[in-house]
Amino acid sequence: MRKLVMSLCVATGALVSGCDTTARSADATEAPSVIGAAAVNTERLLNADSEPGSWLSAARTYDEQRFSPLDQINDTNVKALGLSWYADIDTERGQESTPIIVDGVMYLTTAWSMVKAYDIYTRAKLWEYDPDVTKNKAADACCDVVNRGVAAWNGKIYLGTLDGRLVALDGKTGKVIWDKQTTDINLPYTITGVPRIVKGKVIIGNGGAEYRVRGYVTAYDSETGEQLWRWYTVPGDPSKPYEQPELAEAAKTWKGDFYWQIGGGGTVWDGMAYDADLDTIYVGTGNGNPWNQAIRSPGGGDNLYLSSIVALDPNTGKYKWHYQTTPGETWDYTATQPIMLADLNYPEGKRRVVMQAPKNGFFYVLDAKDGKLLSAEKFAPLTWASHVDMATGRPVEYPEARYEITGKPVIIKPGALGMHNWHPMAFSQDTGLVYIPVQIAAASYAGPKEFKLNLQGTNTGTDFSGGAALCAAPGAQCGNLETYILAWDPVKAKEVWRIKNDIYGSTGILATSGNLIFSGNHKGEFNAYNATTGEKLWTAPTQARVVAAPSTYMVDGRQEVAILVGARGLPEGQIRTNAYSANNSRLLVFRAGGAAALPTAMPAVDPARLGVTIDPPLLTASNETVFAGEQAYAANCALCHGPNAVPGAGSIAPDLRYSGLLPIRNGWNPTVRDGDRAQRGMPAFGATLPVETTDAILAYVIKRANDEKAEQEAAVKKAAN
Ligand code: CA
């Protein structure tokens, strides 16, 4: 039995948690007998609805609907919700994980694949784990050093690390039980996704398709870490036997002999779901490597199994069926986005379906049993295809979208970040609606003047500045346009309503039986909306951008909602208030009557004492801009300033990461473009590079400076321990 009287203000190691003074109920009916038991098994996962006070896996159930049956907080009383407590997070990179709540403990991951465990009763941090990922690994992560969460099983907590390890920790102590490298450490593989556990098998994929890797998904024994099966998403070296029989079929859809030498892509970096009745695990696969199909597979072909939803037998890894969303993909249109299962009520009866809203902008509903396409409608105004032909299941493309064939740059929607990315969507079993964080962006695609394999960075096979003239034309729409929460009827395959965000940026979503959806935004708010109408019912400040999805659970008979906040940059006008995180990364926990408050000032910290010598501005540019800057840097700057913005022994020019011009675009461009420092040996690049390109180089150098800062901070932290 838990003791019921506990301090409400708890110092959690070096970091102080905030707290409120609300009285807590003495009813501890859901209190577990062993805190931190992490005693998750198949029965508990299949019967998750019988313990709605827990949140046993990242998306709560095997269906991955992110729908909670809890309704104590509902559309009539949500206004009473207040901050109950918070905990500072000690990194300033993106925070993407959904906390899980198992046997009295909340487990979450932060940037750099670190895990933290909090007692939900005392709010004390029980333990934390840092896998000590080498900070240079950031160079292999397209989209920040993020992690989307842990899995619990049989006393253990599992996570994938940015450097490709699968780690099992003791749920009570955080001690490492086993630690297994799942990738070739010499290749730019990363892991940011959540492990899934089916009948004692831990299933994990990886990322890196922009670089030069071959995608696969692997199952490991939960107790020993022994590899049980591996399924490759694309064919490998044709001189060797196919690892799986279906790869012989897949190989017929590829051309040339370049793709397998650089991996081909197709990484399984996020979406998965499991159906116990069909005993099938569904995994989403990523884009081709490089993106440009004319380089990857000259002459075309579908390039199986890129950009597909694939059904596998979780016991053996054997292929069951697949549906390819974007045959011959050439725009970074992954189908790794969240996958969910549901029983949909069609007029002709109930049907068990797989649903996905991948990057390409179509909402797919497939029969869970055989993969039959039931519907594929545009959930956003995409411009690369007119529709999906229901007879063939294939998109009907606009020919001009294939820049690699026409040889002409083109602006299309969506760009590489997609109409929907990794940000979790939710499905309410009460309203029958799917809530999708939609992002509308247009981008120009163009083939490169010349393709050279880059062993140190991305290989997209596109020229990000090739469409600059198109984007500069009057009336052209390029870049980030808008984001909104879309309420989508998956049976009728149409929009019901949308909630527009004031500030561009996507955020994960939770739906509850309280007729509510919860979601943060990039303005610095955490909000609750009426799940039926979309009406905004409640808001709380987060002091940080929010990208992650929340979870909800019960403590002492009271419902709480937890959200991890913090992403690139701070909301406009927000000052830093977390001494350990420049983007105010925190865990925030809300309950009815919660009366805690976030700090209003930055605690005093002496940077010299911290031992960090670099102080770059926050990176606010998009990933696409950073990619473009990386390419342009390699072509124009690396010879003098060093590869990857790090001067080597032979470099003749200064370390740009420490440049005082980084925060001053109006100083950067005159120097880089106009020859303001020509007398000191810095030539003017204005004649050869458009301003978009020198801006992108600035963004890339800022990213590299932040990588260095993270490295220094980690070293300081390590020295202090
Ligand atoms: Ca990609």
C-alpha cells in the first residue's frame, strides 16, 4: 500500500519540480502494489480498457488510437484544469515522446534518447538514464536528436537510441539489463521511434533514408536481446541471396545497380500497430534513397517496398501483404506516419481497418485482414496527384510533378515534410472522427546539376535552390503555409471541421471519452477542444513550443493529463525560464484545481561555471532549409572553413560555428555575399549564390553550432556526475 501523505513539493535531483497546493484524495484504489513493477504483459495490453488509469504503451493500446476512455475531465468541467506540477527537462532539443504510465511510474524519453522515470504519487524523479550517445551522431539525424518514447514489458523499459541501440532497463531502478546494437555503426542509421512489444518480442526499426542506409525492422527477444527475425524493406546486393522470398519480386521493380550500393532507403522509423486477432503487425516504410528516382532507379519502377504499409507476422517476420502509397516515390513521401487500427461502422456493417495519413496527403483506409484499399481521399490540398484510382489502388500523378523526368523544376504540395508527419493523430471511438495535425507547405523540387555521393550527410539527389526562381515569381506559394487540426470522418472520407493554428507548426493529439481532444501548439499553449465541434474550451501556457502528444491517467482517483513540451526555438515573446534548457523543455502535468505556476524569470546560471564556450542563436530554420544549407556549405565553404563546419588541420579560415555574425543575418549576408571582409580574405559569393542559399548556409552553420553546444553541455554534465 502506498503511503498517502507525501510532500507536494519535491526536489528531483538537481532539478526542482514545481507543485501546487491542492489537497489530494486519500483514495488510492489504483495504487499498484509495487511501484515501478512495469509488469506489462499481453493480457494487460489487450485489456488496456479495463485499466484506463494507466497508459501502458506510447499510443496507449495496440490499436494506437491515442483514445482514452477516461471522462472525469470532460467538456463540461475542463475549465477547472490547472497545472498540478512540472519538471524541468535538461536538454534543449526537440521533445517528442508521449509519457507512459505503468504501475505508479511515468516513463518518458527526452532528446538524446535519455529516459526519466517519475513516481506519479510523490512526483519525485525515481531515476534517469543517459545512453551517452556520441553527440556527433546529430550529423546523421535529419530532423533533430529526438526520441518518441519507451515501451514497458515484464519489469523492463525499452528504448531505441539515436546511435542505433535497443536498450532494456530495469523498471524500478533504470539499470541496464541489456544493450544491443541494431545497426551498422559505420552507417548513418539512427533510431527515434518507439519499440513495440508483441508476445515478448521487441520490434524496432530505424531511420536514415536521406543518408545512405537500407531500411529494415527487427524483432529481439525481450529477455535476452537475441535477434529473432529481421525484415528488409528493399532488396540488397543482387549478387547475394535474397533474405526474404518477396524481395525477389521487389527487385523486379528496381532498376540499375546504384540503389543497393547506397541502401535504397525505406526506413521504418515511426508508425506501427498490432492486431491480436489477426496476429499481424503493420509497419510503415520510408522514402527512397536518394529521393530523386532518376538517380536511384533510372528508368523508373515502383521500387517496392518504399512508402508502403506492410503487414507482417510478428512471430516470424514473414510478409503477409503490402499497400504502396507512392509507387516510385521521388519527393520524400514516406509512409512511416502513425498507423492506427479501428472498427469502423460502415452502412453495410462493421469493418476492421488500418488507417494512415502519410506525408503524401491521402488518407488511406485498408482492410486489416488483406490490405484491400477501402478509401484514399485527399485530406489536404496536395498537388502531385489528382486522385487515387480505386481499381488499381495507384495514385494518378500530374506528370509535371516528376521533376526528375521532365528536367524542369516544379513547385508542389506537400514538400518533403509532408501534409502530416510523425505528430500523433488520434481517433475518438465516441465521435468516430480522426484528428489529424495537418501541415500545408509547398516546396520546389529540381534535379541536381550533378549528383555526387555525400558520405558525410544527406543524399537527396535534388537541388533545393533549383526552384528558387519559381518561388520568387509573383504569386508563387513556397514554404510553410498553414497548420491545423483536421477532424476527419474516416467512413465518409471527408473533412468535418478544422482548428487553425495562429502560428505554423504541428503538434500531437490525444482524444478522450470526456468529448475532448488535447493538443499543444507553437504559440506556447496547451489546449482542450470539444471533440464533437472543435470549440476551444480551455488553454494553459507552456512557455515552450509543443510538438509531442499528451497522455492521461489516474492518480488517487483523479484524472491527470501529462505533456512534454519543448521544441526548436521559443514561442514569440517568451523568455527562457529553464536554466537547463534554452527552449524551456519541461514535463507539465494538469489536473482539476491544479494551482502551480511556471517560473516567470530565468534562474541565475553562470555560463563560465557551466564550462560551455559556445553561445549560438537557436535554430529556427526548417529542416529543408538546413538540408539546402548543408549542400551549399559543402560545395562553397568546406574547402576553407572545414567539412561539416568544423575546421580541420588543413583549414585556412575561421570556425564559423563561433562567428559573432550567426545571430545577425544583416551582418552575415554582407560578409558572405558582398565582400565586407574581402580584405581579410573572405570572397564575395553574391554573384554566384542567391540570397536563399546564403541564408540556408547560415541556418546550417547555426545548426552545427548548436550541435557543438550540445556536445559541450553533455561534457559538462558528465564531468559534474
Ligand atoms: Ca525522409
